Amino acid sequence: MFRATRYALWATRIVVSAGFTLASIGKLTMSDSVIQRFNDWGYFDGFYLIIGAVELSFALLLLIPRTSTLSAYVLIAR
């Protein structure tokens, strides 16, 4: 039972990390739709790059067991 739980937690970490990584790629590649959305929301130019870098770094930290809890809290709060 413990082994199955551990595998399920790792699978969940990988899926969530992949989702945030894909979300950050759109921001870091400066997609026109992302830029337009951030401009419509009233953020300054280039803020999407900051958010994309934060998302990517914490998505990768989610895969490290020592930092996964902190990373999950930050990604939820974003």
C-alpha cells in the first residue's frame, strides 16, 4: 500500500510539474496572445517573463523532494 501511494504522489508531481512547465513556455516564448492578455490586465511590459520564469523554476523544484512542499505552496498562491 505504501509503495502505491508513493508512486501516485510521484505521478501527481510529474503531471503538475509538466502542466506548469507548459504554461511557462507560452510566457517565456513571448506568445502574442500571452502578451495581449497581460497588457489587457494592466501589467507592465515584460511582467509575463517574470511570471514565466517563476513558474518554470518552481515547477522544476516541485520534482525535488526537499523543496516540493514549498514549491507547491508558491504555485498554488500564484
